[in-house]
Amino acid sequence: PGHPKPYSEYTETVSGGVHNAWTEGYYVFLTDDATGSLRVIDIHDPKQPKEVARWQVARETGRALHDVIVQDGLAYLSYGWDGLVVLDIGAGIRGGSPTDPKLVMQYKSFEGQFWTHTAWRYKNYVIVGDELFPPGFNPDTPTLAYGYFHILDVSDWDHPKEVAKYEIPAGGSHNVWVDGDILYVGYYQAGLRALDLSGELRGDLVAEGREIAAFLPMDPKGKIANFPFVW
């Protein structure tokens, strides 16, 4: 982390593409695919947006910020091989703001094994999803995706710990959304899934019988016949 030069000296655009973005109030938090950094854009004047902050992990090569969501003054960054990063952008935990994000925690126990793809805060938990493919992955062939959801207890930001998992062996985790106490998941070849999150989350959530529903969108006329790839 660090600022190589004052923000007033930045003149480049986001030329490398934006994979995901999140709008919170008058700020847009976006992923810069060219540099693997988080950029914060002030849109108080929509006709003249301006960059007001940038944050990135220290990795020099292979840095990849895939996803960002903002909840209750905290930005949750899914940082590929660098795991989950949480920034204070107004929560009052580390004195951060949208124009001066401050690191709250980085969880990298998955490093070298899992590629952090997505995250979602639910009560005192963060649901962290991997995305993995076998070597030589070809989207034109029925190749299985892998990865699952790690449930972190973040009631103590200085000591986050993994307490549960949501794993479908025949699937591969992708995107999530939580509505009330229900987790909705795009699980690649395991289809669309819904999971009950109520109460304390511990251990193997599938073995506990928490799955509410599953839907496999099979289609004989699909790009690959009867092979769902749900995001």
C-alpha cells in the first residue's frame, strides 16, 4: 500500500478495463484491470468525474483485483492470489474515508491454493468465494470449475478466522448475493443454489442441511448441451 505520487498528478484514464464497480453515495469504487488497483472516482459533478484515491496490494507482478463491494463504510476487495482485503472508507474502524482508504485486514490463508473471486458481508461473517479451473481450461469443452465458499468470522477484525464452508464438490463457486438470511449463489456447473444463513455458521453448511433449493438450467441447445455454467 502507498501513494507513489499525489492524486492531482494522475492524468491517465482507466485504459485497461473495469471488471467490476460499486457506487456508494457520490463515489464509484472500481477495479482497474491494467494495474490491479482499486480506484475511487468522485461523481459529485457527474459531468466532471475525478479520481480521488487509489489503493493496491504490494505485489509487483500478477496483481489482480477482481471484485469490490461496499457495505457500511467498508470496502471488500476480492484480490485474487492475495486473498480478501477489507478497507475502511468511512466505518470509523481505522479512520479511513473514500478519499483516504485505510487497511482493516487482509486474509491470505488461501494464498497459493485459492483465487479469491468474490466476497459478501453478512452480520459478523464474510462469505469469500474462490474461482479455480484446471490447467488448459477451454470454455468450448465441458470442463469443470472448482472452488467453494469460505465463511470468515470477523467479529474481531484483528483475528479473522474461517469457521464454516459451503462446498458443492461437483460445482465451482462464482457470484453471490444475500437477501435477508438467504444466500443466492451462481455455482457454475452446479447451477443456481440457495442457502439458509440464519443462526450461527459453523462447519459444513451442506452437511447441516441448510440448502433450500438448487436449479440446473439444462438446455440441449446450449453452447455445450445440458452443461450449465451459472455465474
